[in-house]
Amino acid sequence: MALVVQKFGGTSVASIEHIERVAKRIAGYRDRGDEVVVVVSAMGKETDRLDELAKSVGDSDADFRREVDVLLSTGEQVTAAVLSMVLTKMGYPAKSFTGGQVKILTDASHTKARILDIDTDNLRRELSQGTVPVVAGFQGVDSDQNITTLGRGGSDTTAVALAVVLEAKECQIYTDVEGVFTTDPRVVDVAQPLATVTFEEMLELASQGSRVLHTRAVEFASKYKMPIRVLSSFSDAAGTLITNEESHNMEQPLISGIAFMKDEAQLMMLGVKDIPGIASRILGPISDANIEVDMIVQNVAADKSTDFTFTVRREDYERATAILESVAQEIGAREVTGDNKIAKLSIVGVGMKSHAGVATKMFKVLSEESINIQMISTSEIKISVVIEEKYLELAVRALHTAFGLDAS
């Protein structure tokens, strides 16, 4: 008998029929003697609907974050209650729990709270009585008992955190795909699911555009060495096990996967004086506007002037451009220009640590397809490039084949 934590995402619980399918899967684990703690997301697009409802109030200057958390948290509570009823009707006693009822304590940062502590007494008591606890993901309470939500990837984070404190065998994340693929199957139809991925690789893939798992949940699992298995709610495929590097097969191919992001934009400030502190003067106002900067490249010309290039999310492009134009006037830059039709493509693999020539091969493949590289960023197990968006799918397919990732 083992204890497992199972998390079911929005597509897995999108309707009563979907919830009944989930309940049968949980029942299968109970029938073989396993203890199961379930974490659920809101049904389908419910969180988006609730978010739009909050926005419809219309006063963007008012601080309604506390009330927004109260509103958004109801989506997961509905799913938890319905699934508990379905399980109980099937003969498997279940009980729903809000984050507060579990006693998931968070800080007071509404809409983006972080977990501080989890009291496991309530869950362990239910498990000892043969009950299946069904926990509403994405939420907790602060020290004043205010409802808080955990932000993007919150239900995944709830599941991993519960698995850690309950010392579960593994945390199973059920989605609408059969695991972590070598790249997006909608772009490369011969992409294949990976049997195993290291935490390090999954962090890079998630942060570079793979949407199977959120980086925050992977970071949590990596910190506490909690294995995550990504599975499909709609098939019996073995899924992908995400674990530490020591138990991973180091003789795998150089590249484990290819991730990409289409929602990028590039900004360039040309003719900047090359003096100490200039990067801070350029990026400080961008940061103050709560705009995330991704890749940064600085080139110094022979006349000691600097061209400063960086990327932001495409939705922030116009705001960032206006800020940069104002900064350019203050520091005497020659010109501000930009491009909101770019994409970032990344190849990821722990095999890069012990093999040379990966970057050279990547650049050669792109060159052979006449694809120009505008920016480059590297880490120990990742190489990212910025290219024109119109060449993205061609680049992904070419690299997928060149690095031997096509399904045999």
C-alpha cells in the first residue's frame, strides 16, 4: 500500500462525465489498496469566467485583490464538492476540503500567495478512516484567516506541497496530454513522450514555454526531491516521471526537448553612452512598471556607444516602448526600435553538460534553413535563440529531426 497525491486539471474535470471518469481512476487506486489524496482545479474555463466577472466591476484602480481571491477560490471548491459526491455515490467515501479547512497557511500576498506551512492532521485523520480527501487546489488562508490564492500554477503547487508534507510515494499530475513530449505535438506530429525528465530539464522546459507544468510546482518538487508523474486523464499511457538527476539515465540523447514561446517582443535602444549604471537606468523604469524582462544583449561599438536589446512579453510591448522612449530622451540615446513578431526557441538537455558542439550544430541547422538568429542566451543545459516568428515551426521541426528526437 502506498500514499499518492493525484491532481486533476481543468480539462480533466470539465464536465460531470469527465469527473465520473476521474472518480473511476481514483477508485482503481483505492481498489488495489493505495491511499489517495486528490487535488482539483476548477472545471474547464471556470477560473477565466470568474476572472472576467471580477474585471467587469470596472474600477481597475481599486484594490479588490482580497475579494478577487474569495471569488476565484470558489471554482476549485465546486469541483471538490462534486467529485466527492460522485466518489461517495460509487461506494468510496470522500470528503471535500477548502485550503482553509486543510489548514494550508500562506502569506498575505493576495492573488500570488506563497505557502508557509501545512497542517496534515485533518487529512491524516480522514485517511485513517478510509476516506478520500478531495482538496480544492490553488488556495489557502493567511494568518488572519483571509482566503488567498496561489497564482499561476497554483493547483500543481498545492498538489506537490501536499505530497511533500504527507511523504507520498509520488505526486501524479493528470492533464489532457500523455506526458511531457519532446516538443509540442501540434507543431511536430512525430514528437514523442519522454519516459523520464530531470527536475533541472523540466524547469528549463517549463520556463521556456512548455505548458505541461508550471515552474513553481517543479521548483517545489525539486527542492524536496518529490517525484512528479505527468499522466493523461484520458488514456492509460505510462506518462513521464520527473525526478532527480541521480536516478535519470545519463546516456540519453543530448537534447531532451525543444520548447518555444510565441508571445515575445524585442526592444532595442541604440546609441547609448557606455558608462557605469546605464543598464540600470534603462531597465529600472521597465521593472518599476512591473514588466518582466527576459533575454538581454548589450553590444559596445568602436566609438564606445552601446546598443541595448532585451525581450519582454508581447502584451507589454507598447507600454515598454513608451517607457523606453522617455528614458531615451533622458539619457541621450540615438533611437528606440522594436519588433513584436519574434519568437524564442530553446533546446534543453542535461547531455549538454558533457558534450561539446551542441550550439554549433543548432546554429548550423538554422543556417541551412536560412533562419537568422537575432539573440542568443545559454545556460549549462539550455540554448535559447530569438528568431522571426514566421520561421518558428520550420525551426522546431528541423531541430527536432537533427537532434534525433523524431519518433522511430
